Amino acid sequence: MSSSATAPPSPSQSDPPPPDPRRTAEAKAAFTAHLTAIGNSHISALESRVSDIHSNSKAISKQEDDLTRSTKKLAEETKKHQKMANDAAGKLKELGDIQNWAEVLERDLLVLEETMRRGEGEESGWETEEEVCEENGAGSPAPSVNEDDKAKAKKTITEGVNSHE
């Protein structure tokens, strides 16, 4: 044999043996089944989530409608209560006005009473014309009123008027 002749390559050193069509089909089927199983496990979880989302969406929509109706009823009740509160506040204001008027009237009457008391001679230095005439005789002229007493009376009247304002 000559060295120049080359031997055909052995099957282990060169190209792999040709694929077996039956083994290839089995491998493809196993791989496809594995991918399908993985996909199904994810899909079933996603399908249950989607179902929950749809049912929750319907429940939320119903709750929104209920909330809208309740809010409208509450707004109507609020208007009624506000009107009632405004009416009560107006009546209380009127009552306060009446009380204030009564207090002012009472102060005015007290000032008048004090003025009348002083004018009738209950306070020293004041005498009526009748009292003076009786003391001095029927035809005697009335004595003049003391300037201090006039100032006191004027001050009392002024304080009463100022407190009224």
C-alpha cells in the first residue's frame, strides 16, 4: 500500500451519523408538549386573573352607580339641612334683635326713672315748684336750681343716651 492513498474517514472522527427521523419526531413532540405545559400553566393563571378583573370591574361599576345615587341623595339632604339652619339662624337673629331692643328700652326707662326721681326731689338739692311754694307761701317765687344739680342731671341723661347708642 502506498502512503499517498488516503483511507476513508471513520464515522466517529467525522460527521455525526444521520439523524433518525423517528427520534427527531419524538424529541419535537416532547419539546412541544413541554412548551405547551409551561404555556398552559401561565395561561390558566392569567385566565383566572382576567376573570377576576372582569367580575371586579362589574362590581366596581355597580358600586360607582350606588355611590353616585347616594351622593345625590346626600346633596339633597344637605340642602334641606342648610335651609333649616339658615331659617333657625334668622330666627335667632330676630330673637337677639328683640332682646337687644328690650335692653335698650330698659336702659332708657331707667334713665327716665332716675331723671324723674331727681326731678321730683328725691335727691338732695332738687325740689319741685309745688314744694317750694308750700314752704315759702303761696305767692312766693320758686328758688333757682343749683348749678351742680343741673350738671348732675345733664350728665345722667347724657350717659343714658350714650349707652343707648
